[in-house]
Amino acid sequence: MARPDGWVDLTTAEDILGNKAPNELKTLKGHLECQTMKELLLVIEGFEVLEERISEGGVRALYRVKPEQIIDTAVI
């Protein structure tokens, strides 16, 4: 699902969350006053959001966890 560089398509992530936890996603967006998944990730501040041009025209939104937010589970 993630690209080798760690970025994930934002639309794919929203589709998965919408299917697995639709009520939680709706509640979180409402509580944080966000209309879009992109807004939600920017408000949470634990994620980086990137927009890249695609060959078909338009823009694709991607996200990844900020490097400083990654926990090294080998230490736990």
C-alpha cells in the first residue's frame, strides 16, 4: 500500500478508513472541524502531506507519518 519512499495515496487511506471505521472518521472530522481527510491529517500534525502532479493531469495527495513520530518497536 505504501510506496517505497513511505508515501501513501490519501484517497486510498480515506477509503479504507471509511470502510473500516466510518463512524469514528466522521466523528473525528466533526470534532476537529475538518471537511476533508487532508485537513484532518494537517490538524493532527503527526503527518506530512504532499501533492504531486500526475501524468494524466491533476494532482494526487499523499501522506506519511512524520519521521519524528515513528516509534522504533525494536526498542520496546
